[in-house]
Amino acid sequence: MNARDLIAGVRRNLLLVILLAVVGTGAGLGIGLLQAEEYKTTTTLFVSVAQGSQSSIDQRYQGTLFTQERVRSYAALVTTPTVTRPVIRDLGLPLKPEELAARLEVDVPVDTVLLNITARYGDAATVAKIANAVTARLVAVVAELETPDRTQISAIRVKVVRDAAVPERPSSPRIVLDVVLGLALGLVGGVGLGALREALDTRLHSAADLMRLSDQPVLAMVPKDAAAQTTPLAGDRFGPRAEAYRKLRTALRFAGVDRPAKTFLITSPLMGDGKSTTAVNLAGALAAEGAQVILLEVDLRRPALAGMLGLVGEAGLTSVLTGRAELSEVAQSTSGPHRITVLTSGPLPPNPSELLGTQRMRDLLDRLSQGFDYVILDAPPLLPVTDAAVLVPEVDGTIVVTRAKKTRREELREALTILETARGRVIGLVFNCGKAPAADRYGPYVRDGAQPQPQPQTHDTVQDRALPAAGRRSKRGGTPVSGDRATPPARG
């Protein structure tokens, strides 16, 4: 994970980072407020060898080394009951020897003969008395240990060079420090947890993730729209969804510079990525330019176009492939200003992939590409079944639809690998349900101060209801498909 991914992960988990920072700050404040006041003071002792016992420089150096070793031994004596018990008795402290020992800290600076004794207690005057009493008791214990028979003068001298002073302010709690430390720990924890979630979350969150993952171009980013669940067609001509499909339409113009591309297969790694919605809206965007478009449903397992567009699904593609009906008998034309021809799946067969791989299917695609400007195939997803991979070599290009916060990186990689193995031509990717742009409406141009006239609420895609059956003209003016060869509908 590089710095860019880390920053992106923090931005996506910003709420979590803020929450942990608040929790850390609150915990630091709570700890500071719950702590009892405590005072701290320190005494310092100097340990040396008596001058009379040092007759030369070498002896003085050896004496210094001897003294440093002795200082470390004396430091261990500070917290023993030999020192703490008399102090408790003399000062009348409500403590046990081990409790007083826990309130004492001993420090021996490196390469020195100094001994620092620090005492902690809840009262300023008492803590100074404790530190001085412990120091005095240690000096007495050292004298007893160094001259056990009391007939000789000790070679070690222990002198108090700094008495304990009464502290003016408590050493704890340090509320400001606790709050700052809690905030810092909360931020670090939030960033770390956000980075961990980012590393474990392999879903695609933005079009930038898609571009970093694959070399395929991102043809369009369709923003998320809550109304798409109930109204999959982009009804607002000036809305961000309609504009995204127009961008996709524009991108297809450059798909066949050397050879015009006419047949496009729309698929996705898994179901629920929005491939059918993309196919329908792309067909509508192409028809809005005056192109003659046929939308072919080749998803023979979970068809959706009939229910999405209000069409008849009892007869369709499978009826044509099995010879039970002619194309003109089952093709349906949508009503509205921009008509498209739709061939639904028809009855579901037991062997979809075998049926789609027949010569009849290839012949049908050839006929449709000759009779229409564009042929859009709504295909099944790539990972669960092999149906789409069978058709990939027979079309001019394949468009893979991904969905924000659903499609995973490994799923997209596997889907592209399947297309590469099938020797299909991938035109690009569509990122569905992404974050909408800041300006979601641009609107029509206004000339000479004139206000734009209200536009009728019509779709650029298929409209309302299609013909109930081919060869029959609907009440709304739909155009049937007649003859053995597919006849494009009249331009709206």
C-alpha cells in the first residue's frame, strides 16, 4: 500500500478516524479526572571513598569503580523493609512496607556515584518528609553494613547533597497531557484501522481504483441514483446518469476507427452490477441520435428486459434459434420519440451456452448487424456461467460493467482473464453507482436571456410499453418488425 492508497483509505474511513480520535480524547480526559492528586519530590546522595584510604591516582581510580559498584547495591536497599518499615513507624504512615516501596523510585545516573531517591504521595508536606526520612534511614543502614563491629571507620562516605523540597504543584494528574496523548493514540489507531480495512477491503470504491487496477479505459462513470432501483431508465435528459450514458455512446464512436464496430456485448463479473440497465440506457442513448438500434437479450438464465421494459417475454431469442418463430414474429418495438427494437430472451432453455454457440446464433447476429446500425447484447455475467464467453468472439467489442462497493478486484481480474482467453476484444469498462459529481445538472443553453421551455417527461431510452406482439401496431404508435430480414423501425 503506497501513500496514495493510505490517504484514500483514511478519506473513506474518515468517520472511523474521527470516532476513535473522540474516544481517545474522552478516555484521556476520563483518566485524568479519575486520577487522585499526587505529589513528587527527590533527594540526591553522593557516595565517595574516604580521602585517607586513597594514596595514589591508581587507588583513587580503583576507589571510584568500587564506589560505583557500591552505589548500585545501595539503590537496591532503598525499597527493602529494613529502610521502609522504620520510616512508616516514625512518620505514622497508613501504609505497609511494600506499599511504601511502590511509591519510591531509585535512579543511579550512568558513570556517576550519585543516588536519586524520588517519593510519591498524595500530600505535599508528607511526601517531602517521606523522601528525607528514607534518605536518612538509608545513610544509617549503609553505615551499619559498612562497619558491622563499629570499631573501624568506614571507607565509604554517603552524603546528602540535596534535601527533598515540598512540591508546589501536584505531579499528576496531567489532564492536558492525558488528553493530547489520548487524541494522538486515537488518531493513530483510527489511521491504522482504516489502513487495515483498506488492505482487507478489495472492493472497487472509485473510478480511480478501476484505472489503477486495469489498463482498460473507463468509458463512463454512472453516478449512484436511488431512483434507479425502481426506475432503471435515465429519464432526466440533463441528469448525471443520462449524461454518463451519452459519454458511453460517444466513446463507442472511437471503438472502430479502422473497422466500424456495430455489435457490442454488455456483461459484468457477477450479477447485480447493472449490466442490463447499462445495456438498455446505452441503446436508448444511441437511438436518441437517430441510430437504428436493436437490443438483444442473450441472458437465457436470469432475463430482466421484459420486466424492466414492460415487454412480452413468452417468445423471443430462443424461439428464433430453435426455429419455432421468425424474428419478425417475436421482435418488439418500443414506443416514444426514440424507438428501439427489443428481442427478449423467450423461454429459458436447459442448455443456454450450447444454444448461444450454434451457427444459427452467429447467422442471426450477421443479419441483425446488416439491418441495424447497432446491435446491443445484454449478456450474462462472466464468472458464474460461460454463456458470455461463448459470444465474445462473435461481437465487435465487449463492455464490462462494474459496480462501486460491490465488484472486487479479484473478480474483475478473473473476468478480464476469461475475456482474454476467449480472444474477445474488450472496448472498456463502465463504473456503475459511483459518487455523483458536485454539479449534477448543467441544463440547456439559454440564449438572449430566454428561459428554457419545459420539456416533456420522456425518456431518451425505451418508453413505457412495447408492442404486445410483433406484426401488431400498438395504440401508442409502436412499429412492428416484419419480413424475414430484420427491418429497422422508422426514425422517431
